[in-house]
Amino acid sequence: MNAETMGIETMNTETKDVDERALAFDCRGERLYGVLSLPSGPCRRGVLVVVGGPQYRAGSHRQFTLLARHLAANGVAALRFDYRGMGDSEGAARAFDDVEDDLRAAVDAFLGAVPGLEEIVLWGLCDAASAIAMYAPRDTRVRGIVLLNPWVRTDEGIARTTLKHYYRARLLEAGFWRKLLGGRIDAAASLRSLAALVRSALKPRAAAANDGAALPLPARMRAGMQAFRGPVLVILSGADLTAREFCDLAGSDGAWQRLLDAPRITLHRLEPADHTFSRRQWRDQVAAWTCAWLRSW
């Protein structure tokens, strides 16, 4: 691993005593880029912000940038970086379940760039949370994980969730019926879409192969979280189908229920928030919960 830090002018105008630096490092012969947010004093714990979806290291509404600066202002180093094929990093884009090398390279670089850093917490939203859950037990340097609106998507799962939480609410909206009766909704197309969802929802959950090599995503995530023995923080939005699919799965599966009831797992719900915590008060609450959780262990 050839990690190097390149000092750049402090960019932060929202918090004091935070030093920000670019960080470049190698992963399988390709160059990855990130930004370190460093507190004014020494620290032994750092948060690696893992990016999910077609996203880069700033995050939606600059959430990752603001979170990293908030953590550094509270004495915790943070690194946010781009996977291969995303943002400024080199290489071909890859799926969220194929980023183990990227995560390991980022952990290596983070520890090498910050003197005194001893343990890493992984923090991720959506499919980044899924990647974290599966990676964490494979790296002993990872001591805690933070999962926001974890992605447990299956065809039958999202169909059930959409029927339960979206269509049910729509049928109770007066505005929907006004549009339907006024001819502003294509009733035939809507019925075809509804029928397709019902067919998907009625499919049984996918079973694992006999050799365990083809576990569906929710089972792989649960296995990773069970194997990881450190503290876990789960934050769920109330106004988000991805979070609701996760809640519906956990509520209907005894193994998931037992896992989430474990004392090492802390669960917070932010009922009005959307998937990306697009309002400032929601982002601030997530940052506050993250800092409080980090101080608790």
C-alpha cells in the first residue's frame, strides 16, 4: 500500500479546529481519492464514511462532508472516499457487494495517514450499509459499524413493502381519487403495475443453495452482522421505502428480530426523514446520534 497525504487549504467554514486534507492511495494498482477531516488533537478512533449508490464522497445534500466535519470538531477523525470507478477515483465502477478491496485499502490508508489511530468505525447509507455489514467481520481493525436505511432489496420484498406502505396510503388520499375520476391517471397502466406487484409479493422468499454459496442479500447481511461482534448503530427513516422494507423484513423474521434485540445494537428511528436525510435538522440529528453512540463505548 502506497498511501500519501497531500495538504490542502482548510476548506471548512462551518466548524472550527478542523483540518482537511486530500488523501490518495492505491487499490489493486488504481488510484483512489478521499478527504480526511482531522480534529485539532490526537485521536485513537476514526470513522470511515462509505459511499452508497451512484454517489461520491460529498454525499447527497453534502451530508458526508458535513458529517465528517462534525465528527472532527468533536474529536473523531473521519475519512470519506470514492470507490474505484466513482467520483475522482480510477478504475471501473463496481457493485456494492464487490468493494471489499476498496474498503480494505481505505482502512489501510486511514490508519497510515493518522498517527495514533487504532480502531475504525464504518458508516454507510443504503447499499453502503449493506457492504459494511458484509465486510466488517472480515477486518479485525473495524470496531463498530453504523448502518443508515440498510439496503435489503429483493423483488418480493420491495413489492410487499410498496403494496403495504405506498398503495395503501394512496388509496386513502382524496387527491388520488380526484385525479383518477378526472382522467388524469392511466387506470389500466396502474392496474397492470399493481398486478405485477401482487405477483411479486406472493412469491416465496428466495431460499439459500444447499452449499450456502448463493445466499440472498438479506441473509448475507444478517450473517455478516451476526459474525461481527462489535457495537452497531442502526438509523432508519420513517418516510423511506428502503427503510420500511428493512423493518418489514426484520419484523417478519425471527432471526432478524433476535439479532436487532441484542444489547450491542442501538436502533434509532427518525420518523419524518426521507432516504437521504435531505433536511438540515435530519442531518444534524444523525450526526448527533452518531457522536453520542461513539462516546457510549
